[in-house]
Amino acid sequence: MNGAIDIKLLLSLGAILVSIVSASVIVKQKLAAVIDRLNALQKDYESRLRLLDQRTDKQENMIDLNAQKTTVLSGILSPSSLEKRHREMERILVMSTSNEERIKKLESLHNGKHPSV
């Protein structure tokens, strides 16, 4: 071969070029499929993360609500508060018995007779 290009060389170069182009097309298609699958996975993970965030927010809200309820109940059931309420109830009961006695006394003062005028 003295530098001449023959048909065999051209066919070989053409075959190599066709194989390279077909390989690149196949790689491009496969890469597009892989990218699509990755995008689908990303969307799936994002939706799952959103659901987890929502669940976490609900749980945190419930924890805060329970903490507030506990604070209120502990305030209601605190010894100083209970003592204060018991003393108020005692005063009310004492007042009610003394009122009953006063009413009985007033009723006994009245003899049920009215003089004619």
C-alpha cells in the first residue's frame, strides 16, 4: 500500500463510524431512560419526605398540645390551688348552714297571725 485509499479501507472506516454512531444512539437512549427513572425516584422520595414532614408536624403539635394540657391540669391539681378551693367550699358550706339557721330563726319569729287594720 503506497498511500492509496482502497474500498476495503473505506468500508472499514464506514463500519467503524456506523458502529460508533449506533453505540452513541443506544447510550443516549439508555441514558435518557436512566434519567427518567432517577427523576421518578426523586419525585417519589420528595413525596415520601413531604408525608414524613406532615406526620412529624402533627406529632409535634400533639406533643405541644399534651404539654399544655398537662400544664393546665397540674395547675388545677396543685396543692395551693386545691387548698384554696377547699377553703372556699368550706366557707360556702358554713354560709349555707348559717343561712338555714337564720331562716329558721326568722320563721320562728313570725307567728303567722296578722292583726286586722
